[in-house]
Amino acid sequence: MIFEEIRSGGCCSYLVACGETCTGVLIDPELSQIDRTLGLMARDGVRLQYVIDTHTHADHFSASRDVAEQLRVPVIMHKSSAAPYVDMRVDDGETLIAGKLRLRVLHTPGHTEDSISLVLPDRVFTGDALLRLGTGRTDLPTGDPTVLYDSLFGKLLRLPDELAIYPGHNYKNLPVTTIGQERAENPRLQKTDRAAFVEEMRKLNLSMPDHLTEALRTNRTGGKTVAELLDEAARQIAFMSMEEVCGAIGSGATNLVILDVRERDAYEAGHIPGARHAPRGQLELRVDQLLPDPTARILTYCEFGKISTLAAATLRSLGFNRAVALDGGMKAWREADYPVEVGASPT
């Protein structure tokens, strides 16, 4: 069997393939690791049969849709998943075949309603239902500690003791454990009474994931992350360095229109000398009045360089083909001790 564990912080993805046919599956791919994952597949000669998400992730961004589109393979999730880009929905007890691999699907809800585990003869991929010496949390959308109890004690812990556990997360970098070890040593599994387990889970009081709303939004709907939008915008435009812009200002150049896309109070508190003001939220509505010459070279900037990247891409899509963005933002401009003007916009 071909097996690769792909880590991104505490997140774990798995590339699993039949050693004879090199046909395999990719489990829980993470968006920032796409290039690395594709490189491992090429190195190992793996041809994907399926991309599988064990559940709707709330703390990172799934790469399933992107990988599936690139490689033209189906995305697999449980039948209750809300994600519209899923090609095949599976249910408890069904089997996925890749070469000579047979992955048995267990519906193991509780962390989320659509959680599944995937069972091979020597290991089980548990998603976030069962972690190494821990369990998935149940306080996020569609989580339920009572349902997780049934998944753990009624399904996963009834698997053979020798099965190795490969979870969706391994925050503490723990070594591989087995079902038998988890039953004996996992502190959350020592309270085998349903009511005691549920009470324990409800008392955890865990902090919320950093990207909870964005991750749920994109993973449930197939929408784009903010990082994806910024990457797409950055591929459509060019940038100018702060040094080059400062030099243009010092030389009195008249062929560069500098556009501050921050809010008014930020602009008036300090802006690049000569900059005009057009908040990003008003840009499309004011652009023809503010920038009557579509052939002009326009530089956009904001506080940190992100909104200005989107603004420059928007200007290019509107026909201002020489729009560029500042490589950096007003914060970096001030820290570099470049000149600053204060006061209202002259326009």
C-alpha cells in the first residue's frame, strides 16, 4: 500500500493507494497543501479514484473541490453533507473501491452530522470523531455529544483492537495509536456511561477556531476564501514598490494617479501626498467621475495592501488597464518614514 500523511499545522490529510495498481484516494485535503499533495502523487505515481472529505471542516479550508476539478475525479462525502460540489454521497456500511483497496464507510456523527470514518483492514481514518487520546468537539454547528457517544461506543470502539487510528487532526503530534489503546487510555473514553460522557463534553469550554465562519461558509457552500480572492486579484495586476512611488512623488510626476481606498477618517489622519480619496465600497459608483481618463496609470493603496489589491483588480476589470497596487500599505509606508499628508481630499 502507498501511504502518505500530509500535515499542515495540526491538520492531517492522507494519500492512500493500492500498491499494485497505484489507484488511490485522497482524504481530507487542505487548501494550503495542494501543490505538495500533487507533488507526492506524481512522485508515487498515484492515480486518484476519489477525493474524500470525512466531514464539513470548521477550522481549515478543504481542497477537495479544487483537487477534484484539476484531476477530474469525484468528491465523496456523507449523504447529509450540505456542500453542493459533492459528486457522490455515501451512507453507513457502503464501500469505496480504489484498485484493490476496499474502504468501508462508517457514519460516525457527533462532531458534525455528516462525519464518516473509513475502515481498511489495518487502519481507520476517523476524521474528527475519534482523535488520538481525544475526541472531536461537539459544540460547533451540527455537533451533538449524545450522537458522538453512539458513534464512539457503538461503532468505532467495536472495531478490532489492532486497527491503527489516523485522525483528521493531531495537534499534539502524538504517535500512532490503536483502537485498543484508545479504549484503555483515552481520557474522554473512560466514562462509558452516556450521561457522564455527555456532561464531560459539555464542560469542555473550548475556544472557537480562528477561521470558523469563513471555513464553514466555504466548505458548506463551495464559496471562495478571502485568500483565494486575493490570490486571484494579485494574478490580474502588477505592483509598485514604496520606493518607486516615493520617487515619483519627489520628482513631481504627473502621470501617476494615487488612489487611497480606505475610509475617510483613515485618509484624513494621514495619506500619501497627492492621493485622491475613494473608499473601496464606493469605487465602482464613483470611478468615472473620479478617473475620467481610462488610459491613466492608477496606483491604489490601503492600510495593509489587501483591499488595494482587490481595488486594482476591479479597476482593471472596468477597463483601467494600467491600474496597479502598492506593494505594501499605509502602515508600512509610515514605518518606512515616507512623507505623509493629513487633511481632507481635494476632490
